[in-house]
Amino acid sequence: MKKIQLVMVVTASIAILSCSKKEDISDIKKSNGVTFEIAALENFTNGIRNRATNDLHSQEAVNNVGNVTVHAFKFNGDQYIFQKKIDITEWTMGDSFKRTILTGENLLEEGNYRFLAIGLHKEGDYSISIGSNFDEMYAKAIEPANGRELFSGITDPIDVTPGTRIPIQITRKVAGVLGYFKNVPDVINDTKVHFLRLNISNSEVVVNLATGSVIDNRQEGYNIIDIDLTKQKIDNGIFIGNDLSAYNVTKLPKSQLSGSFVMPVNKIEMILSLCDENGKPIKQWKVFSDSNDNAFDIKANHFYTLGKKYQKGSTNKDEAIDLSDVQSLNLTISSEWDVIHDLTIQ
């Protein structure tokens, strides 16, 4: 069959970014290969570009994608069968746009296709299973307690001929959970505090990348946040806070900030704890959703936060929860994500 050239646009947001039509046509005419135009929307706040980091440090809707692949499935008269995986090797962490001209073994034959794109923080965060059909593509979290970014999206059926443009919209398949606290005491009831932990009761670890649905593989929970407080100095009976300056994170004085991406899961409970050296809770709070439920769902592309951290490089409007005397905490959900949930603890 005749090998063809195509242009593909991949975006990690609702908005699709593209170059001008004039520029696209010019490059198409010059290229004898397949051209992907891959775009991921970056967040701009007060004119400052917020580069992605290795961890979740604010509710800014930056993408943390550093590894992008495109999977081609060709119609064989009965179903769409996997043909090849194309690595976008030029993509690096924090990129918002990358044009890649493909040649040689990456050329595609004419035909009817569906394409699935995957964006990860880095290769190895998830185990990707490639089935024969596009609806048999799965991602399994290797270490759920250290969750990273995961995007994917699939096209409708499209006839690929020379000059075909194929936009792919990829969306986040995980949720974000953040905790922001201050004034954590080093001693409670004569017992030394060693750990600050936010525990989730149950978890899921496998998601279908074509549909976004979580596969029923419910497992025991884990600590979404687990801060070893003994590595910090103490000032007047209060831990001075974890140091995130290496990530260019600015925090309130004597504050603790941590978070993670979490696979969607239904009807979970969260517990915030201050624990002793053996991990035994000294003081605990139940976490409640913004609808005041202590059993709630974790949904893809939703952001759940205890306390509020709007920008990682600024403390403007920050609201860290004071754990020296707090009696109740609320969890929140937020936008640019689909929803940001304010959680509470009691």
C-alpha cells in the first residue's frame, strides 16, 4: 500500500493549539514523512509560565507530561487492530508544543485508523498494556503511593490519506490530592510527633486509556501524604516545615505541603493523622468532602485539597490549615481542573 504523510495535533487540554495554516501547509509540502504537531497547554498566571515539576505542589492546572506516545490502530474490516507505537522523542518536561517529522518505519499506509495518544510524567510511572484493539489499552500504576501524571485520548475513525490532519484531545485520567498545613506541634499529650499522614482507605490501580474507565481492581489504601517530621527543626514547639525550595515552591512559615496524583476510585474515606515513631496515630481527623460526606468518590481530572495553595511560587491567598488547635477540616475541589473540591477534617 502507498505510505502517506499526515499531520496530527495532540493537546492536553480542552483547547487545541496549532500553528498557522500557512506554516502547516508549507511544512507539509516540504516533508516526505509523517508529521505530528503535538501541543500541551501550559498554564499562565500573571504572565508567568508555570513549568511542570516532579510533584504536585499547587492547584495550578499545569500539565506534568514529559513522555508522549501515539498508538495507531488500523481498521481490518471488522475492528481496529494495533499497528505501531510512535515515540515522540523530542518531547521534554514542560514542553507546550512539539513538531515531529516521522520517516522510515514510522510511515503509515493509507487506510481507516483510530489513534490513541498517551502522556505520562515519565516512562515507568505506569505499566502500559497494548491490546490488539484500541479499546484494550490499559495503564497500571507501578507505585500508587507515588502517583504521577496520566493523560490519554482517542480519535474517532478517520480515513488517512496524504495531507490528513488528525487532532487528538487528551485529558487527565487521574485526580490530584493536596494537603497544606501549618503549626504542627512536635509533642502531643507528652508523645513525640514523627509523621504527618493522609491515608486513603481504598485504591484502584488500572484504567482503560481509550474510555477513561477504571478497571475493577480495588485494593487496600495507602498514605497519599507521608511526611517524616523528624527531619525538620523545631521552633517554639512547632516543626518549621518541609523545604521545597528545590522545586521553586514558596510556602507560609512553619507549613507542611505535599500532594499526589491518584487513580479514580469510588466511595473512599480519608484520615489525616499525626503519628508517633511507630506510625501509631496520636491525633486523627476524618476528612469530609465539600458536600460534607466522609465517604466520597475520587474522580478523574478533579482536584481535592485540604488547605489552599493557588500558585507554587507565591503565598498570595494561601490558606494552610492550622493543626495546632483545629477541630474540623474541609476538603475542596477546583477549576481549570474540571472541579476543585474543598475538603474538611473533623
